[in-house]
Amino acid sequence: MIIYPAIDIRGGKCVRLFQGRADQQTDYFDDPVEPARLWQKAGAEWVHVVDLDGAFEGVPQNLDIVKHIAALGLKVQLGGGIRDRATAEKVLAAGVQRFVVGTKACESPQFVAEMAEVFGPSLVVGIDAKDGMAAVRGWVEASKHRALDLAKEMADLGVRRVVYTDIDTDGALGGPNLKAQEEMCRAVDLQVIASGGVGSVEDLENLRELSRTYPHLEGVIVGKALYDGRIEAGELNLKSF
């Protein structure tokens, strides 16, 4: 499995939110490029960057920082406020390899189909679920879509990869929702990147075991566990696990 260290940016800083809540923020680095260097030194080839300001406001707000991260030679998967073709083209021009669409995927299947046709594997759909239902707009609003149904629809529209986040476990370090991740992998043949709850090497091992049954579970996003030292980057090869 590919490990994607997470770099969440808000107000120009590297932060983490608990379950996506803006009022439960922990600041880690004043310069988000600093952790990018650390994860790169530990072997990471990819980083998962979230422009939290962009997610809340609907337009990316921290693209200059993203450019600096990409300039290190890291492959960047970026989410947050990418809701039209022009913005997607702008972030790709900034050095991003993949961009993540979340809210707009729930709102406009036609938009997703067009983006999948134009951008192919550069498009990733983020499906963030709470109690099995997809959430949108930085996780502050619930949609009417069941997460599994949304994933199936995305596959039919030509999407090749999803990031599947269980909101209740995100930032809680209590372990990923393995049942939810397995249900997603069973439901679709899309490449799946798991997100939410990883707090230990054992959690990574559990996901790796699940990936033996479902090889399209291709990766996992790790955030707070790295920043809090619960997973020592030096003890892992962040390139893969």
C-alpha cells in the first residue's frame, strides 16, 4: 500500500482538525513545506494536501504553498475548493499530479463525467462519509447520497480513483473503520485510498491485510499519527507499506 502523509493547510499553516471541525484545530507547523520535507526524507513519494480554506470557501486559497511543496519533487494529491474545470487546470499547472473533487461530485454527475473525460487519472473523487452518508462543503453539510451508491455512480461516470474518509474516525487515532473500507472495496472496482483513524502501525497492518483481499485498496492517508509521533516516520518506508 502507498502511504500518503497528509498536509492540511489553513491560514497558511499546517494544521489538523478533529473530525473536520473548524473549531477543533491543532497547529503543527507555521510553514507547511517543512513537514513535506520531513516526509520526503522518510521516503514518501506522495503527499495528500488539503486546502482547508479552499474547502470552506469554495476556491483554493493556498496554491502558492502547494507550488513550493510540488517543487520539492513530491507528487501532490490536492483537495479543497476544486469545483470547476478552470480551477483544475490551474492546480495541475502548479505541479499537482492529482486533484480531488468532493462537493461538486455530489451535486453534478455531468460535471464529474466531463472532468473524467478531460483529466482521466488526474481526477480523484473524495467521498467523505458520516453514518454511511456522504458529507460536503468541508464536511459541514450532509448530502442525500449514500456513500456506496455515490461511489458506484462515480465508477459509471468514468472515475478511476476515490479517497474514502470515515469522518467519525478522522483525527481520533482510534483506528480506521475497517468495516466501512471493506464495504467500499466490495462495492466498487475503483482504486480506493483509505482515510481516517490511523493511529498506529498496527492500524496500517490491518489495512494492508485488507488490501490482500482487495488489491484495489491501493493506499492510506496518514495525518495526526505522524504529527503526534504515534507512528515514527523513520521506522517506516513512507514510499509504501
